[in-house]
Amino acid sequence: MTLRTVLDTHIGQATSDGAGVRLTRVFGGPGPERFDPFLMLDEFGSDNPDEYIAGFPAHPHRGFETVTYMLEGRMRHEDHMGNVGLLGAGGVQWMTAARGVIHSEMPEQEEGVMRGFQLWLNLPAKAKLGPAGYRDIPPAEIPRVRLEGGVEVVVIAGQLRASGVEQAGAVQRPDTEPLYLDLHLPAGGAVAPAVADGHRVLLYVYEGSLSLEGHPQPVPAGRLLRLSEQGEVRLGSEAGAKVLLIAGRPLGEPIMQYGPFVMNSREEIEQAMRDFRAGTLTEG
């Protein structure tokens, strides 16, 4: 048996985005090739309305997909295509910006907790100028599987294979073939989800403490692990943990990012900026 090893560990950085929403940038920015096909992961969570109430007013995207997973709170999405969606606790919003989307994400609450994650997933060059798309996925449409030992798995994307159980997630995507699992391990729980060899694997511990077989020390909350691309992933927790497992097939293409635009070359970025200024970002 070959185990995946930890290539590096990351601690998120406090920042703000949108109109001043406080969040933790788990990864994103310099060196995106290390996380290919993933570009960024943000964690947001606060019970102080001043830290989220201004939301994310209308802004553009091109060249990738955004996946918003809400743990607590309510967020309203509106976009140039006429889509309006309310993202609530346990729900997912999957948006394919492709050629271009202009959208807003605004809190649908004035108090209480707002908590969740937004993941940016790259698109291959052949799809970056394709049609945009949007899907709201309510909790009832997202499989939630209970495995032996009391481990619960929310299967957002891809295919869960663990403990003799196979379960397709709510979303299947070509090219990058993302696997997105929210793993809830009780005290003493263990799980070994299968991940295809050659795929990038990221683990983000957002509650509790995680043990990774072959890794000498427990991993506390707030840590992201980037694993090697071959072997098994065996996880456990003495006191309990909640962990995002995010995996996908690397595209191996050049990554050029400028703010909300992610393309393959500087020329394509400059074209995106010209299109946005001319009001033609979403046309095509």
C-alpha cells in the first residue's frame, strides 16, 4: 500500500473582498500551478453583520468556475442572465463564468452567522470562452452519506468511493473531474476515500483535528494540506474533525490571472479587460 504524502502545509491569511467582507484566503494568488486545477479557496464566517453585510455587489468573472458552499446563513445571487437564487445553509451555488458573467452576491440577512466557502475551479483553454452557466443546488439534492463508524460525507461533486460505498455527487464536471467532499469524522472515526492517481488532492481542516496516516502530527483547524498525486488517503480523528477534501485532474496549462479574470495568456487578460470596459464581456 502506497500512501499519499504531504507536500506542503498552508495557513490562510485574513483579508477582505467585495465591499469589505472579512474572510480567510486559504489559498490563492502566487504560484497557482501548485494547486492546479484549483485557483483559490476562501473561508468566510462571522456573527458580526459589519463583517459581511456589504456583500459582493455586481462584479465580473471570466475563464473559470465558482463553487459556493454555505454552512450557515443566506446569500442572494443575481446575474446578467436573469438568474436569481437564494443560497441557504447546506446549499451550493455552482457558476460557470466561461466567456463572462456579471453577478452579485448579497446577504439575505441582517444578523446572525454567515459561514461557508468559495472555491475557484479553473476551466481548460477550450472552454474559457464557452457559454456561461449557473445552478443552485439545495441541500435536498446534495447526497449525504453515513459510513461505518459514524463518518458522514456530504458529496458535492464527483464520486465518493469509501468503505464499500459508492455515491455520485450533486455535480459532475468534465476535464478537471472535481471531487468535492465535506467529511465529518466523529471522535475515533476513520475514512479512506478513493482518489484517482494523478489528481491533485487538497485537505482543509475547518473544525477539530485531523490525523493523516503516514503524517507524523495531527493537523489542527485552519490548516490546508497539499498531497502527492499517487497513493491512498487514509484519514482519522481522535476527538473529531470536519474536513474539506478537494481533488481534481490538473490541466497543466498556463495560468494568467488578473483579479476576476483567469486566462492562459497576458493577451487574453487584456482582451477580457477591453471587453469589460466596452460592455461586451458577456457577449459571444
